[in-house]
Amino acid sequence: MPTLSFGVDNPDMVLDAVILGAGPAGLAVANAMVRAGAKVKVIEPASRVGGSIRTIREDGWLVETGPNTLQLEGEGDEALLEAYGLASATQSADMRAAKRYIYAHGKLHGLGSNPLSLFGSSLLSFKGKLRLISEIFRGKGGHLGETVEQFSSRRFGPEAAAMLMDPVVSGVHAGDPSKLVMADCFPRIHAFEQEFGSVLNGLRSVPKVTRKVVGFPRGMQQLADAMAAPLGAENVRLRSVATQIRRDAKGWNVAWRDANGTEDGACAKHLVVTAPHWHWASLPFEESVARMLRDWENASVPAVTVVARGYAVADVPHPLDGFGYLTPGAEQRDVLGCLFPTSVLPARAPEGHALLCCFIGGARRPDLAALTDAALSKVVDDELATTLGIKATPRKEWIQRWERAIPQYDAGQRRREDALAQAEAAHPGLHFHGAFRGGIALMHVIRTGDALGQSLARS
């Protein structure tokens, strides 16, 4: 197609930023810029905003098949929700949610918010517990690119690595701890060793951060909708794809086409790419940009399938007194873990019912995520019968397939992130932001996206 250039004589076509992607990352950048008085447009192929957020509201059930909750850290995060108009809409997690379970050795082991609860459980052997607490006396070590498995085995011992860190990696990253890099996946814990001599010393020494788990009455989609509202519908172009991305002396010329075939475009000072990296190959970048992104085409993003189920409380023998449970890889189970949403937040199910969300697949067993619906149901039947004692047929079931779920911060991650920095340096006004870079936690993506948006609005 011919190259389009959007002239500065038409003010409607001159923007501060064009943002590709209306997931939480893109919405955070856009919202911050609009609050500062900037002009933006967001281009999104899907028919709604929110990206990985998926909220189902059906017959009294509120089901999240994407992120279930948001973890706030300090007053800054609460102020950000206030800026989105959600300060009075948040629902704080039930105190029962502080308890987490790990399924190992044929039973569920409950761990409370107090680390000492681990020593009262039978999750680790006596020898394993001694090896864990001896971490405080062990000297510094490790190497650049040390994996989560290597780091946790070296610092805490192989047993704690297998029974504690392994399920955490499965639950947070759906990943393989023998491949993910500790410094990139858990930078704060990794830094404790260098700064304080040991992780346990670090945990004791740093000021405590107030953390709060929250949700919203209309689900996580309420968060996405609130972030998008100030932008105006005319500035969030849904069901639209970029057809041209070119940079000239005036800025970034971006054209897009909507589902009806209507073409539009704008010239912007900044182009912010928040679309997932597996979509980049389809974006019409010039070769000077595209060649710097090719390494990302091979970045691992395993499939995960979510199976959510509704049961009558009377059919669930377990009290569901916690956030949920995770399973270590050594247990060789077919489910990564299961959340108990009705024990965490109110109004997730009709009265007298319980909601469970199981996660299947991930880096070690992506094949399981591709099972048929019937096969997945059988996997979950067997899993919940074993772990929670549930024999009854569920009242409801929802299946969400994520062919690409969570970016994996493996040995190639820093090289790939360096390529993004080089692309940004070589192409002024180009920016990349999302869970593919710098951290996957939803609130982190929103918080850093807001900071980026504020910075761009000032530039």
C-alpha cells in the first residue's frame, strides 16, 4: 500500500501518542497521558478492552478466567486506583485468603501468612527445615543467569526448592524452575543475597510493605473499563489493526483499518507498543525495526487452559479456607493448581455455592492444555476428587484456553530486552511496555505503565 503521511495542518490527526494494544499495559499508559492532558489513540484488534482480563458474569456467578485479583503494594497503588475512580469500589480479600495450600505427599499442607507456619507443617522433613533455616549462615554465591531451581537449591536446599519454590513458579509463571532465571523472575529475593548476605536476612531487614489483595464488584473487567473510560470511545479503536507504521521528520505515521474496512490514521510523537510480543511479526514495522525484534519470535509462551467450576457447597468436603493450592512438579499431577475464589472475595457465586478455578498446562505440560473439553473435564474430576474429596458433578463449568499465556523469563530474556532497548534508542519516540518486559505481575504492569505515560506526557 502507498505510504501515508498525516499532515500537521489537520489537528485531529496529530497526537501525542498512538498506543497499540488495549490490555492493562496499554490502558495504563493511555490513561496517564490523558490525565495529563495529552491526546492519544489506542488501537485494539479485539472487540473489548482488557486484554488478558476475562470476566464472565452469568446466573449469579462471577468467574475470572484471566487474572483473578490485584495485589496492591503501598499508598501509591491505592492512589492509582483512586485516579481510575475505583477507590470506593475495591473489595478486600477475606483474611482466609492469607492461607495457601500446597498439595504434596498425598495431602494438602496449609501455610499461613506467618513464615513460621511452615515449621509447624509436615510439608518439609526435619532435615529439610534445618537446611532451609541454615540459609542465613551461607555465603554468597551463584552466577549470572542462575535459574530459580539452582538459586533456591543452593540457598535453601533441594527439598525446599522442590516443595516451595517449584509450586510458586508453577502458580505465578506456569513455568519450569530449571529454565527460568531467578534475577529476572524474582529480582527482589535475588537481590537480598547480594545486599544482606542471605535471603532470610533480607526479609528481616527491609521495611515491611503493606500488601492488599483486592477485586471489584463487577470483576476485573471493571478495572479495565474504568481505565478506558476517560479516553473516550472515539479514541479507543476496537476491532482495528495497524496497516502502516512509518516514522518521518514529523513523527510516527500510523494507519489502521477497522472491521468494516474503514481506514484512518494519525501522526504521533510517540508510538507505544503494548501488544503481546507474539503479535509483533504481524505489525507493519519497517525493516529497521522488524529485524531488531526477530529474536522475540522464538520467545517461549506456553499454553494454559483454565477450567472453572461451580459446586454446591454441600458437595465440597474441604472447607476451602484459603486462597487455593499449588502442586510441586515432583508430584507429577496434571493440574498446576486450583484457586478458591468464593473464599477470597464476596459475590463470586450464588448463595450456597462455591467456585473453583483449575489451571492446566504450562511450560512442563503444554500438551495437557490442548486436550479436548471432555478430556479436560476428566482431568479436573480426578484432580478434585483426590485433593478436595469432591465426587459430585459440578453445577457449572467454564473452559478458557490461552494458547499463549505467560511470558517466560528464561536465559534469553535479557538478550531480548536488550534488543528492545536498542530498538527504542535507534528509533526516537518508540516504546515497548507490557508483561513481556520487566515483570509479569498485573499491578506492576499497570504501575510502570502509568509512570511511562506520565513521562511521555511531559516530554
